[in-house]
Amino acid sequence: MSSLIIIPARMASTRLPGKPLADIAGRPMIVHVAERARESGIGRVAVATDTQEVADAVEKAGFDAVMTRSDHESGSDRIFEALGKLDPQGVCERVINLQGDLPTIAPEDIRAVAGPLDDPGIDIATLGVEITDEAEKTNPNVVKIVGAPLPADASRLRALYFTRATAPWGEGPLYHHVGIYAYRRAALERFVSLPPSVLERRERLEQLRALEAGMRIDAQIVASVPLGVDTPEDLEKARIRLLAETDM
């Protein structure tokens, strides 16, 4: 299937204003994310933004940028608008929504998220990582996947629920949800047409809208959680990590 990686980027972050253009090792953060996406080798890469400065920085680095409306409520809505502009003929069959604040994500993990869509019964794919830090198991900022392992592939879960609570109960692993998604084009179109759902509002987790509508989400289990940059402290961690990689 032909793939398109779209990275939504907005400047209006409350905890870290101007986040997409934050300097990391001499380049804007959004460019680092785009470079990781390109290294995955699974398809064309584009950044969807409502800010001309972000578009200019992305294009200067040699990537495609598409301007989108400023009133989108979610990254999914933004990438759907961008998809219509980037591929109006409907050639692209699957779309990867890669968050613009993951400058350290491994290219192989971006490849991994697209794998479950080889199964025609799956609408949306995402990533999970087994939780090893005990504190994360009770941290509401760490979203957990409640899922059933596939009989034929223990490295994948069929997602039954996503929650900020500690779940499921009892002995066994817990899985941290990594917020990168691969959509079938038709699934993305259906998803953005649905109104916010009851559980989505309660948990403040957009992906629950899809589950409540009967859509199937599978999670590919990978080895590590990428560093998400939401605060100045996160930004400093990303700078240290990427500078260390540069020096290797």
C-alpha cells in the first residue's frame, strides 16, 4: 500500500510556546521529526501546519509543507485536511499521523506502526511499549492499552480500551500507549466525521471514539517509548540525547 507520513505542527503550545521551531542541535525540532520519518523509508513525508514560519523552516530543510486551518481541534483533523491537499486524487492508501514533538523516535518504530495494516481487518494501527517503571503504572499521564494478544503474533495487541487508570487488573504486563497512528484512508475519513464520544470526553483520549464506533485498532509492541517534548525540561533532555547521537 502507498503511504504518506503527515506530521501536524502547531505553534500554540501552552507549556512550550513555539515548540515546533525549538532549536535542537542546530535544527528546529520539527525538522528532526521529519528526518526520522524520511529515514523510515515508508513513504512521502509532509508537515501540516497553520503557521508560515513552520512551513518555511520545513521547506528550507527540503521537506513538503502544507498550510491548514488554525481552528482544528485535533491532529487527526489537521492531517485529514492536509491529506486532501497533498493527495486529492486519492492515490495514497494509508496515512501515518506522526506527532511533531517526537524528535528522538526511532525510524524503525515508524515503520512498525504501518505493519498491522497489512491485515485487511484492521482500521487503525498504533504502538505500545511494556511498562517497566512501577511509577508509570499509576501515572494518569501515561496512557495504557488494554488489549488482547493475537494468537498468531504475541508482539501485537488487539486494542479493547485505552485508559489513564492502571489497567488491566491482576498479574501480567501493562502497556504504555505511544501516540503515533497509521490509518487506512477510509478509516481516517470515517473517524474525523464522527462526533466526540462519551468515553473519549471522559478519558480525554481521542482514540476511544474509534473503538466506540466499532473500528478495530491493533497495537504493535516495540522496545522503547520515544521522548515526547512538552516542557522546557523535556526539550533539554532531547537536546542532550540528540547532541550525544551527533557526537557518536
